[in-house]
Amino acid sequence: MLTWYPWSYDGDSYLAFSHFLFTMFCYDGFLTYVLIVKCALLADLCTDSKARNQLNTFSAWFELLGSSLALLGYYFFDEDNLGPFRKICWVMSSLAALAWYMSGKMMLMPKTVSYLPVKTDDCEPLDFPTKEIARGPSKTTPSKYRKEQSQANTWTQEFGEWWIFAKQLFQQKNFVLYVSMNWMMNFNVSLSSSFFVFCNKLLMKTEMPSEFYYVVTTMCLYLPKVGVQVLAPFADKLGLYYMIKWVKALLIGVGILALMVGSKGYYVWGILLVLQMFLFRVWGFYDLVMADVIDEDRLKHRRKESVATSVHGVHALIVKPSQSLAPVLGVFLLNTHGLQNVSEDEPVSPELREAIFNLTFGAPFVCSILQYIIWNYFSLRDEYLVSVKKGLEDMKKVQMTVRTSDE
């Protein structure tokens, strides 16, 4: 709630800048944590693609519920009187904190967490020390041994293990392709969502008839919220790989048509904008692709413990900066065409309108072409994907048998 109270009334002060940084860190940090947990659960709960798709659809319904509740804040928001809005924020924050606490409280954690040696392609284990981090003192472990063990687990050693693990990931073609694909998708979606307000107020509102404007705006805001639910049956029927490939092809077609008709053909590009915003929701299936990448990594290196959160963490380290780069680049491009000179008394210049239009359709068009090319080289599909899932199931059965015999 500290984000909704002013730290400074001087927008040029360091305190105001610190307020902005704190807000962004909190937002991005908590969101990243939630996404990491979601992706890890998709990878760990099951291996069947249709079962994961069903779980992802359930998650999308709850996401729709959460975003619908958040809309209450929009109706209570008033720049001149933030009191009612802050009250709604207090209620939402309390509910979020309670849900956060209950989800952590109900999570079942093992009493012992083991970081076991991993294996490379030739099945030779890497020189990893086997560690055990137990909850509470162990009666069977001498205090001297526990002391030596804790001293051995230094930050340098932890970073060294993480670095070896990260290098293993970046040696896998499908992981690198997925990270590249998702980097551009994050950039694409962040750019489009961040600058929709400029497209809405400075282009759509000035070019479109009022009735058509309100229809397009409403559909752009609300139709994508059910995108995952609508596309889920196609993912089951076509397969995740081919569904994403078709969506990328459609996005390329949307970009071509919009750029051909130009900013004056608002009836055509208004419909295309709705379609583009809806197709962007294919992003909601990327966690399922990530789960398949995690499966391949675990099978390839014969990992005895799940490393789903670690894989997603390395991926987020590379992908997250794209979400910050997108608005910075967008503001820079629009400022070069006169965005900083916009005022309520003067009409928007034709040059700025064209820049907003090209940013709305041109940038997604280029990103979609690059994604389509990258996606053609992604090999986790068809028979190979089936063999990975079968091999992972067999490996889990063997590991379960070994654990049972050890007990």
C-alpha cells in the first residue's frame, strides 16, 4: 500500500524517483514469484500435455476473476480524491496477503531437500557435492559434522553450482529457442499493453466514430481476458506447437493487412486491433512450453530432484528485462515524433498519429515474423515430445522403485 501514498509532491525529486523504483520492483518481483510457482507446478504435477492444458485453463479462469475484481479500482479512481480508491486497494491488498499466506501455509514441503549430482549426456555425474538441508537438528548427525557442512556451503560454492546449471541449460537448443521466443513475446505484449492508452486517446478517439470507438475499446480490453479459455481446445486438437505456429501466422497476416490499409482505414484496422489483442493471449500457453523444456532438461541430465523453479529462474533472468525495455523504447520513438508536445488545446499532429499507428501494428508484425522463424526450429513436438514424456515417466518409475527399496 506504500505505492498508493505520495512520497513527494515534487515529481523531479529523488524521493519521487525512489517511489517509482519501489513500485516497479514490488510489482515485478511479486509477479515473477507467482509465475515461477505456476510454471513449476505445471511441470511437477503432471507430464501429460492435455492435463497441463486443463490446469492452465483453470488458472486462466481464476486470473479472469482476479482481473474482474481489480476493475473495481478503475470505477473508484479519481485523481482529485484518492480516498475511495485507496480503501478499495486496502481491501484487495488484504485479500491478496491472506491468499498468499494460506497458499504458503497449505504447501507441503519435504523435511529434507537434496541437491543431488546431475548427469550429462554420457551419464557421468558432475562433480557436485551432495548436500542435505534439514529442518531442525538431527539426532544422528554430529554437531561437528553439521558445522563443517555449513561452512562448506559458501555463497561461492552456491554460485558455482548455479553457473554450471545455467551453462547446462544454455547448451540445450530448445531452451535457447524458447528464451528467445519468449523474450520477444514479452517485449511485444508489454509494448502493446503499455501504449494502448496512446493509441486509444490520440488515434482511435480522434479518428473513429464514437459508437465504433467504444465497441473497439471495450473488446480490446475484455475479449483477451477469455483468450486462453477459447484457444485451449485448439491446443488440445492441434497440439501446442502447431497452435502457436498458426497464431503467429495470423499475427503476421494482421500486421500486413493493417499496414496496407493505413491509419485512415479505421474500420478495418479497428477490427484487426481487436484480433491482435486477442491473439496476444497465446502468451498464456508459453508456460506449458516451458514445462516441456523442463521435462527435456530433467530427462537429458537424469535429475533426481525437480529443478523447475531453477529453470524458470534462469529464464526470467534473461526475459524480464524485455518488459522494461519495451516502454522505454516506445516512449523514445514517440517523443521523436512530438509526443512531449501533446496538449489538450492543440490537435494531435499527423506525424504522431502515424508513429502511434506504426508502433501499434509495425512492432508486433516484426516480432511475429522473428518468432515464426524461431518457432520452426523448436523440436519439442510430435514424436520427439512423446518420447521425452515417455522417457520421463519411465525415469520417475525407476527412481520411485529405488527410493522404495532404500526405505
